[in-house]
Amino acid sequence: MHRLYPQLDVYVRVRTIADQDALVAKGIKHAGTGYIESTLARGGMLLKDLGVSEADVGELVTTLRRDDYALIRAAYAEGARA
């Protein structure tokens, strides 16, 4: 699709960060991991139910999304080394 219509914005939900990176490397600007996003949403709901403020949950989720999931990527890299 991207090859035939390079001006078209393509939105893709993928399972892993590696899949996301592969598509971004091919020029897809809007590839995102459904697994991580759904986990952030569910985790946010859990934290709110446990009494964590909306503002704190929002800040945490924003931090985890920052710089293309840099903290999550670092955690995966650390787990791969262990």
C-alpha cells in the first residue's frame, strides 16, 4: 500500500516493537504496538482503581510512551541480557 501510494498515511497496529521498527524502517509513519498500548490502558485503569490520581497515572503513561517507548525498550533489552 505504502509503495503504491507513498503520500497516503498508513496506520498499522502490530504486536511487537520489532514489528513496529521494521515498518517504520520501510517508511510507515504510523505503526504502533497494540499490545503495549492496551497494556498501558489496562494498567492505568488498575492504578486508578487502586487510588492513584488521574494526573499521576497520566504522567506515568506519558513517560512510558515518551521517545518511542524508550523505558519499555530498555526494560526489554535488560530482560534479553539476563
